[in-house]
Amino acid sequence: MQTPQPSATVRPGTAQFPGQNHAQILRILQTYKRIAMVGLSGNSNRPSYFAATYLKDYGYEITPVTPQYAEVLGRKAYPTLQAVVDAGIPLEVVDIFRKPQEVPQIVADAIRLGAKVIWMQLGIVDLAARVQAQAAGLEVVMDRCMKIEHARFHGGLNFAGIRTNVLSSRKPRITLKP
């Protein structure tokens, strides 16, 4: 039996899933600093590259997982999650920038290899993979962008005039690079 997917009329980033809330997302962002980005592109115009650059600038350790490149963002790229683990790099967050039909295999690999969190980017939802990952003890975030969620809690979005539903008296951190 196939698990129903959210309606196509739902805008990416707006669907709500049981247990997925601001507190969970903030805790994940604060707890885990190693991100294996599956599908990270070496093309600076792609959303995955932009998100990886942002997260790297905020101290996250990015591990590119893509067979298309030998290196991305100055970091060695690995063709598979298995290759990442074989290189001695522990999996914490597996951030998925791939087509939805590829999610079940990526999640199965992440479970087998000991990941802690599955993060599916905007527009990527797989309820069956979510249930499978949660049953194996992993946390799951679907239909959210790590860069956007990080910016939501650290002042980057409300500074741009976007309503984040997060109240804070902290001023946003702005870093100007030469």
C-alpha cells in the first residue's frame, strides 16, 4: 500500500507534519554540525550550492555526496554515502537534494550507515521513508531548507522583511566580506 503524499496544491515549505515543528528544527540545527549533502552541485547557481555555502559560513562541516564532481566548495566529493563512511566521516545529517523517487534508497542507506537525521529539502516529501527512518530512530524533517530554517532562527530572514513567526529581541548578525 502506497502512503499518500501531500496534495500538489500545497506550496513547498508550507506543509505540516506531526512532530515537525520549530523546536525540533532548532534543536537539530544546534545539535548536529556535520551535513552530508546528497546531490550537492558544483554549479554556484544551484540552490544546493547556495545552501551549502551559507551553512559552511556558519560553521557547519559540509560533505558533498555527488558522483558528478571530485570536489565542491573546496571539499572532496564522495559518490555515495557509503564512500563517506568508508572515508571515516561520521554521518549526522543527511540533507537530500535529489528527486523524490530517489529518497527511499537514500534513506535506507542513511539508516544502514548510522545517520542521526534525514532532512528533505523544499518540495521533497516521502511519508513512507519518513516512517521507515523514524522507526529506525532517526529524526526527520521534510519539505524544509536548512539554510532558510537556520536564517529563520538567526535573524537572516526577518532582516529581509520575511515574517518568520519567531520572536526575538536579538539583532541579526550581518557579516560583510571584503
